[in-house]
Amino acid sequence: MRVQADQQSDRRLLEAVLSFVADHSHPNLRRFKKALADWGQDWVAVPPCDLPMVEILSESLPLASTETRVLLDCVLRERHARRWEQSYTKADGLVGDDMLASYGFAEVIGKLGPFLSTKVRAGIGVWGPNIDYPPHRHQAEEIYIPLAGAAAFRLLRGEALSVETRGVGEAVYVPSMLTHGFHTLDQPLVVLYIWQAGDLRETSRFD
């Protein structure tokens, strides 16, 4: 059965994202809260599109915490009403075949909707186990909050490479143009990501 764009479904996920952010106490998340609280007001119908990684979400719920379970459960229930995308293709040669086979993201707020905003971009990203996301950078500042799973995040600060393993509910803040990447561990990784400033749909630059 074909799933159609559904404003009620979209709004349930939007409200779950905003509620999660409002309740999360990480200091670096505060810099995004104003833009998220005033994201805009327009909704557009975005046709759903599944990718193979969608079923990874079914495996991720037992990996959630009490804090992240409500949002992750909403993502799981509404997963087939999302437009799942990938930023890269095999022809680009920027990421490995393993990543292309088991990753995707669904924008909730941003330039491509369903909740239109030129101030902030927020959505859900999913990666399979043992995936390498190579070092990259972009103008927008970003924050990742794992909802399930964990990853070893690589952050290049000047000449110093920092590797920081972050798990459920922990946040990773990435300033503008900071080179970063990560490697997922032995379980799927599901994150809430938020961008602001710069081009909200910029294609990342790889070093």
C-alpha cells in the first residue's frame, strides 16, 4: 500500500523532536533552541520515500534509553511516512559501499520540509553497524544526539585529532567548518541532528 504525505504524521514527529530538545539539558544544545522554537510556520506535503536502512530502525528501539525512547518510538511508528534521503552516491566516490547500503536521513525541519525553515535544519539520521563516515566539513554548525547506539566521533581541532565515543542521549557539538566524521560500533546508530547558520543543504566538503 502506498503511503501518502500526511500532515498529522509529520506534526506528531515535529512535536516529538521539539519536546525532546526542550527537555534535553546539554549546554551546547542551548545554542540551537532559539532557532528551533521559532523555526517558522509553513508545512508542505513531502512524498514519502523508503530506503533499505529503514528496517534498521526496528532493531534500534531496544538500544534507546528512557530519555530517548519516546522520540525514537515516534520515529519508528512514522518511518514509512518519511522521505529518506542520501547525500552521496556511488559515483561520487566519497563514502564506502557499506555506508551507501545502510544509511539515510529524513529531514523534519528545513529548506526541503515538511516544516519549512531557512533558520534551522533538524532531522533523523540512521547508520548501520560498523560504518565509517569519512572526515568532512560544512559551514553550518551541527549537533548530533544519539537516540540509539553509539559511535566513535573524530573531531579535528587544529592539528589535534580527538576521538570521542558518544552513546545514547550524549551530544556531540560540531562548530562551523570543523572537520569531523565517525565510525559506528557493533549496533545501529540513530541520531537527531540539527544544523544552523550557513547553507542548510550544503554538500559537505571532504578532506
